[in-house]
Amino acid sequence: MRARVFVTLKPSVFDPQGKTIADALHSLGYGGVEDVRQGKYFELDLATTEAAQARTLAAEVADKLLANPVIESYRIEVE
Amino acid sequence: MIDPKVLERHGLKPDEYDRIVAFMGRDPNLTELGIFSVMWSEHCSYKSSRVHLKTLPTGGPQVLQGPGENAGAVDIGEGLAAVFKIESHNHPSFIEPYQGAATGVGGIIRDIFTMGARPIALLNSLRFGSLEEPATRRILEGVVAGIAGYGNSIGIPTVGGEIAFEPSYAGNPLVNVFCLGIAKATDIIKGVAEGAGNAVYYVGAKTGRDGIHGATMASAEFDDKSAEKRPAVQVGDPFMEKLLLEACLEVMKTDTLIGIQDMGAAGLTCSTTEMGSRGGAGVEIDVALVPQRETGMTPYEIMLSESQERMLLVVKPGREAEVERIFEKWDLHASRIGKVTTDGLLRVKENGMVVAEIPNRALTDEAPVYERPMSKPEYLAEVQKLDLDALGARDARLRDDNAALLALLGSPAIGSKRWVYRQYDHMVRTNTVNMPGMGAGVVRIKDTDRALAMSVDGNGRYCYLDPRRGAMLAVAEAARNVACAGAKPLAATNCLNFGNPERPGIMWQFGQAVDGIGEACRALDTPITGGNVSLYNETDGQSIYPTPVIGVVGLLEHADRVVSRCFRSAGDAIVLLGEGRGELGGSEYLKVAHGLVQGGPPSLDLKAERALQDLLVELASARLMRSAHDCSDGGLAVTLAECTFDTGGIGADVAIDDVKVAGSADTNRAAALFGESASRVVVSVVPDAAAGVLKRAKAAGVPARVIGQTGGHDLRIAVGGHVAVAVAVSDAERVWSSAVEHYFAKQVA
Amino acid sequence: MKFGIVVFPGSNCDHDAYHATKHVLGQDAEFLWHKDTDLKGADVLMLPGGFSYGDYLRTGAIARFSPIMREVQSFAAKGGPVLGICNGFQILLEAGLIPGAMLRNRGVKFVCQQVHLRVEQTDTPFTCAARKGQVLKMPIAHGEGNYFAEPAVIAKLEANRQVIFRYVTAAGEVTDEANPNGSLAGIAGLCNEARNVVGLMPHPERACESALGSADGLVILESAVQSIKSGVLVARA
């Protein structure tokens, strides 16, 4: 079963990389892109075939390692 | 019968194919063809350059290892050796700047530690088009980030380098990376396979499909389809390489290895066949035993893959377990993939079945050697003409010599590169004694009193105007930078960046440059210990300037006598060593003020240059120089200005002679200020020592004069008795500091 | 007394820390491999700079789970002095020994340059030989030194006097220009509540010999020696 974990910076955290990307897009003419925030995307190949178990495991893994709770939050998708 | 399209894709010519058939006694299969194609590529075989490289001086009592191994080595005393080389990664850096540059750094670092030396310093020589172009800025940013990303992560300081900007490099940036390491002279390990039955091990990253045909790509020009070639660029993993480095150095201490080589261009193919060749042995491997990170890889793909961070080892019989254990400690897995044989063949098996079999010598020693035709290009006659009386008015913005000096200082070519080297960790390992921007990079050697100075230098524009003299000047400048730091130049490495060698004009440039390097290296006693050739640096038929880049390494017997470019206090005497002849040919000034690349590069008297360098080493050893900085781009005025920067505002007041090279007084004055005559160094000394310095210079046959003194907050230069330059140091420094930075300045809140 | 220098896969400044403590300071020093759990009788632990695990995922995120970190945690819990430098500081943050986290420098790029720090508090094992307000010159070399914590956490750190070093000008003033990476409140170094664990982004071990640019970093290592030798580990304010 595959779980996808999307890790993003908490809204209060300044994102210099996101800002740099937004500036670059503006200089390429994409004024319509008002803001960019950069995050991380993980694909976990899990042994379990049960969606609930996959979700729990992914959350545990995200809590323990994939996301830093001081600055990041996450959400999970299971397929 | 071979399909000509298959041959072309492999970068082989029909006559080369016939040679292969003659060697094999049959048609090669596809895997064998692939193996030949990479080993006979320009990048691996040096087929166009070998006959010329053979003429270079490579010997000397200080040389422990000359060309032919993964890197060169020189004796630096106290039982130690400096192991160093320079290499290019030009074509990949155009296609994918970050990874191209990063993997270039990774590759040269491996070449050093595979010899048993711990890498302690990096330098780089970069060339780009004009910073006015967004595309150039993108490439520069990517290249610098890639070098920083890799070098910083693996913890080896980048202590210096050079960056040049010429439209000539717009479509073909040059990324040359130099690395130096230290080893016990007796512990240098070679890349050799010997001893029938000895185990051949593979350690490092798993093999994937990256970079297949990277070697052939490096031997091809770019055209519109270059974008499709993107998959041929590898992704570097500096963490893996750090583990490999530490593990290999630990293994080497145990004396369990016969030989070791890194897998660089042409990956597994090159390392197996070269090690076999050097040992006069054969190497047999089974690709099924090669760790793979993708599924369904064919022997062809496995043999040609250029996945990074992989090493090939030959282990002494009975010591295999020890080797495996050390690698396990570092969470690396050393896999036995084959053995050494006596039949001199490279034999590739897949699950026990032979899929390729080629005599090692056919791939290495017997690779084609070409004596390509050379003929002096037609452009030279026109471009070498320079009539200083017919120059016309200089750029209107340069109202006076002050403005001209500021324009030069503010040009990216000459301006401060701090924006770049601040991204490199230049202090890790706590050995860096001269920081980037101070002249030659200097690192001390712990547990000794010694230090090593190193510099990489080149000038494509000079070589375009006169390849032989331009190349000589490159050697002279690199060695001079090293001597200015107080170190005696010991040896050199070269990176030869040229266009398409199948064009007689380019080949002529190459031959001339190699001649020039040879003559200069002999005169300065800096034998070539190894290097790299990068050809086919052309896009749509437009070649780069011929650009030999020379790296010189020198020894300071006492690290505390190191000298840098900065004035140290007010009231010091300023001595000019050498003589200016007002030579404006090929100069930065001519380009900036008149938009011309014209004339001949400055003359070079190698005997005078040698005398100057010997004198510098002597003066440093006697602690007589407070600072030393040589004249190059922009001439004496720029040199003097640079001596006042990073000093907290110590100015200078000097008077120099006028020169008579033209009818116009303005031109003569400009020639005196900005002419790039060679073999000149600006030295500052305590006033009491000036007479002694002049005396030593006279004894050495080096022209020397006190031209002024340090002090005040301005830079004042009088030419022929009249003040020509009077600028506040702070103004000049501000312009110089932001020269490159302002192209990239973005205040992120 | 003995310095224990932890070595993680990818640590680079371990040798620099060893050289500074053993050869410059003249103390006993030993490397502690990350897979071991024996602290070899070290009196002071150092987590050195570098790129542990390549900085992959997040700086220090993987190193914090190394076997030796359990020992480091209990050593710290017992009041043992622990100094985290650069990547070492990042590991302390990820391990929760000091609150907060590091973000990418606000200029996005890696920066290697000399900076000035002001010593804010002298009641830690790594600042007891310094003067309050003393300005030290030493280099930084990092891409992720931009300290972040929620406002409530920052307020608590300030109230508790847990800010140990701040980025300042050569004259000792906290200005935005003197802040090389955007760290909140110009924070260059912090300590834990118990004041025995200190982390800082700049490299004192690179500032122990004037030939290399500054010897101001020595006082931080000398403080450790002093605090062990005097037997008074931490003066609780």
C-alpha cells in the first residue's frame, strides 16, 4: 500500500526558499503567482494492505522523523 | 555489417571500427562496441592530444608520480607527498549546472583519495559568458551552488580559484576543478590490478542508468538537440562520498590493497581495464554481482554507467574479510564482483556467461593515436595587429584615468568574487592560512611547520591572440602567484580546454599551447604531473577561446612566513619588482575602454620570470615582504588598488615612469597604468628594509625600484611626474566589492 | 579532563574540534563513534559541525537517532556539559535538548565568513571564563542557521536568560546587518533550562589560533576546562 506524506512549513514560519522562487516567477512574468511556499513530499511503500493501518503508520513515521513539529505540519493520503 | 547510425551514436568513426574488428578478429557485439566507444572516446583515450602531451616535461627529483595515474604527486619533505590534479566537467555543467559542477568536484576528489591521500584543499577555475545575460547568471549560480553543495558537504575547503567572463564561453562554460591531498610518500597507492586470482571488489553507490555515454557526450559538440542529452548528467551524493573517503583511507592504512581506482568517466569499464592494463593483467567480472539500483539493467548499461561515488579495489589474498569489515563500519557494502587473471583480457560475464571479452591493451595503450593536421588559423594575422596610434577615443564614460580604473575594478572580470567564494566553506579543517581573494590559496600541514600554496590561472583571450605565448603566461602567472605567497613552486597540472580538434586551426592552437606550457614549465622547474584535456568545446561551430588552465603547487617550509596581497600598515615602502613596457595588447583595458580584443599578449622573458620567482621565495623566507601581489588583468593600477582593499582603508601614494608606446599622451599614460606587462610584483616592506630588498633584487638580476609608500586614505598614482589617479580607497573598494554581487543582489527580507 | 567528540557519519569538523582541544588547549580528547554507547569517561561532550547524514531530510534530523544520542541525553540530564557546534547545535535542536529549529538562511545561500558574537550570559560551562558583553570574532559556515521558534518560546528563552550568544557588529551592537542569516532576535547560541547544554552556530574551534584569523573562540573551550577543574559545573543564577 502506498502512503503519501505532504510536509509543509507552518504558516508562521518564514520561507526564504519559497520567496526566492516567487521572485523568480515574477521576473519570468508570472505576476499572477502571488506567493509560493516550499514543502516536501514523501512516498512510503508500506507492507500493510489495510488503509487505516497505513494511515496510522504513516502518521507515526511523519511525527517521528519526516516532519519537525516545531516548524512543519503534514497531511497524509493513502491509496 | 554495422549500422552507421549505431556507430555514430557511439561516437566512433568507420576506420576506428575497422581497427576494432582487426583487434578482435571478429565484429564486436553491442556490449563490446559500447566498451570500445567509451575507452576510445576523446575524453578517455586522449587520442587527439597524446602526441602533444608527450612533449611536456614530467620529471624532476621532486616528482613522486607523474602523468598516467589517477593524480600526480610531489615530495614536500618530512616524508610527505602532495597529491593533486585538475580536471574539467565542462559539457555536463552547461546541460545541468548544479549537478555538472557538483559531480566534477566529486570526481576530482576521488582521484585524490584513491591514491591514498587525504584531500585537504580545492580550487576551481570557472569561465562564463557575460553576466549581462540571464542565461549566464543562471549557469553561474548553478555551478557555484553545485561546487559549494558538494565541497562543503564533504568537508574539504575551497581555498581559491579564478573566474573569467568572455562572450566566447557563453554556450560553453568551463568548469575546471583542482584538488590537493596529503599522503605519506611511501603510502601512495596505485590503480593497478595484479596477482592472479586476487579478488576484485566494488564499493560505494549502487549502479544505475546515469550518465551512460557521458564520456562520448564530453567528446561531442553541442547543438540544438543538447537539451535531449540531459539524462546523461549524473547526480552527486557527497554524503556517500564522505563515507567512501573515510572508509577507503581507513582501509588503506591496513595495507590490504593491491590497487584501487575510482569509477569516473566510463565507470566500471574504465577502472577495470585501466587497472588491468597497468598491472599487465586481465580482469574478469560478473555484472550480476554488481550492486544495482534499477531493475533489468543490461551488461551494456552496467559497464557504461557513470553512477557516481563508486570505487574498484583489488585486495591482497586472505585480507578480504578485513576490508569488508571496515567498509561495514561505515555502513558501506563492499561486493566481490570478480578477480584478476593472467590473460590480459577484460572479460565481462553475466551470471557466469561471457558477454564481452576484449584485450585490455586494445582499450588503453592501443587506443587510436592521432596526429591531427594543424594549420595556423586565418583570423590571427588580422587580430594580432594593434596600432596604438589609430585607437580612436576611448569609451566616453571613461572621462579620465580615475574613471578608467573604477570601470576596470567594477568589471566582473576583475572585481571581487566574494559573492562566490562566500558560498564555499573555505575554513573547514582549520588549515587555511590565506583565504580566497588573498592571492594563492595557502593551507598549512598540521604536525609540520610547512604549508602549501596553490593557484589556478589561465587567460583565454591571450591564447586566442597567441596560443603559445598565452599558455606560457598562464604557467608563469600560476607559479608567480604561488611565489608571491612565499612558496617555492614545485610542480604543475594542466587542464586544456579547446574546441574541435578535427579542425586544423584548433589543433594548431592546441599544439602551440602545449609547446608554450612545456617551455615555461621547463624554465620555471614546474614539471607537469598530470592533468586533463577537454576538447569539442564548441556550439554550432563556434569555438571557445583556446584556454589552457594551469594549476601550480608550491611549498612554504615555514607556514608563518606566508605573504598575502594586502598592505599591512601605513608608512611602508612600496617596491615594484620587474619592469612595465606599457603592453596593451589583449588587455582588459583595451577591451573595456576601446571594445577591442586585439594585439599580442604581453611578452614573457622566462629567465627574468624565474629570477623574480626565486627572489620572492627568498624575500619571504627572510621575512622581508609585508605584502606581495602580482600584476595581471588591468595592470599595475589595478594591482595597487587591490593591495589597498581589505586593509581597513590603507591607501598608497606612488609615482611610476611614463612609457612611450604611442603618439597620444593619454594612450601612453593608460599603457603605463593598465598595460599588462608580465613578471611584475608590487611588494610592501618596512622602510628600513627597502634598501636591503633592492640590493637582493639587484643581485638576483631583477629590476626593482621604490615607487612610493603606503598611507593616507587615497590611492594616488603619478605617471611621469603628473598625478593620473587619485581616488578614495573606500570608493574604489566599494565599486570592486559589488562588481559581481550587484548582478545577484536580492534582499530577501 | 577529557573532551569527548562525537563523530556521526558525515561529521567534518570533528578533527578541527580534536585539534583545538588537544593540541591548542592541551587537554585530553577522544573521538566517540556514533554507534557506540560508551562515553569513555569524557567530562565534556562536543557535537561537532559538518553534514551528518548529508543534511538529508533536515539538518541533524537523522543523527539525533544515533545510538550514542541516548547516552548524550542521559549525560545531559545528569548535568554534564554538552557543546553543540553548528551541525551539533542542529542535532541538539532536533533531539529536543534545546527548543526551536533551524531554517534555511534568509539569503538562501550557504555563507562562510567571520562574524561577531556577544556573550550574553556567563553562567554556563562554556562562557564562565568570558565577560558578559564580550565581543568575540569567529567564523560561521552554514546554509541553515536561521533560528526559529514560536514567539512564546522566544519570550520564555529571553526571560530565562537562555540566549547565550547574539550576532553583533564589531562594536557589540545588535543590528540587522550584523545578522548573517535572519535568526530571530539575532540568536547565535542558546542553552537549555538547566544551563549545561549550549549550542551555537559559529565555530569556536576555528577561532583558536590567530594565524587562522582569530583566537577569540578559545575562551569558550577554556570555560569548559575551568568549569570542570573548579568542580563548579554551573552557577545557577
